[in-house]
Amino acid sequence: MAETVKRSELVALVDMDGTLCDYQGAMVRDLERLRGPSEPPLGAAWDEPWMRARQDLIRSQPGWWMRLERWRPGFDVLAELRALEFELHVLTKGPANSTNAWAEKLQWCQQHVPDARVTVTMDKGLVYGKVLVDDWPEYIHRWLMWRPRGLVIVPAQPWNEGFCHANAVRYDGTNLAEVKARLEAVRAAARTPTRAE
């Protein structure tokens, strides 16, 4: 008997912003351009209402999402998923107040990850997959609530430092072998015996 894995059983969901593309770097760059000389540094005011309004303004510019640059750690993990023949799905949250983002995120994925299906959603927790690659702890917790045996790869970002969960491995650019081993375990668990032809 030969062992095979159905591709539909090996769905990997990969986040876009902060995982496949450098959303944070682009946002900081553009916020700095808008900062007045007497305003506090960005870190001190990040969650202020006026700062959030500026972020909304930046995100709503036509072409902003399309110009986001690739982020290497996300593409490291993507390469491992491809090598292990996971079915790739980009899973990204669509901002409610930036409708152009939905179309531009799809276009970005078609350009940079053409072999992946794309889902733009308001709730990542509702989407099926064996593996989630995401940087945002809130989305990770929501997804794991419905998939307690799922695996999460967490690309290292300042906002997920210290994140810990038995079903998660934080990828910081130095531990790709650990990520690969965890993905191989998911693949091995999905193996099903079939008759050799």
C-alpha cells in the first residue's frame, strides 16, 4: 500500500499584512511623512483617534496596498509549505473602512503568490485549514478556538513577542528547521493509506 495525502486535507492559511508583506514598514514610513515637527513620536500616539484617522487615510489611497513590499520571513515559511505540498490559501482581513483594500489585496496576491487561493474576510476564525501562518495574536486565538489541533506559525513581530501556545511556533528567521519539523508532523498526521495502482 502506498501512502498519499489528499491536498484538500493539507490546507495552509497564510496571512498577508505583517506576514507576506511589510505592512508595518509602509505604514510607519507614510505616517512619518504626515507627522508635524511638534508632534510626539509615532510610538507614543499610535492608538490616538487622530493617528487612527491618519492610518485610515493612508490605507484608503488608491494603490497603497498594491505597493506593499514582500516580507522575507513570510516567504521563508511559504517556501516550506510549497515544498511539503500544502494547498496554499492567503487569508487576509479586509478593513471595513477601506473597500479598495479588498480588491488591491487580491491583486497583490495574484502578483506575488499566484499559486494561492485568496480569501478576504472579516473573521479569520471561521476559515478551515490545518495550518495558520499569522502574526496577530488576537486572530491566532480566534482561529485556535475552532481548531484546537491546528498548527500556527507566528512570524516574529514586536506585537507578538512573548506569545506562547502549545500549538504555535514563533518564527524569528533563525528556527526554520523547527518550523519545517512541525509542518512535517502535520503532513504525516494527514497521511491516509490507499491502494497502489
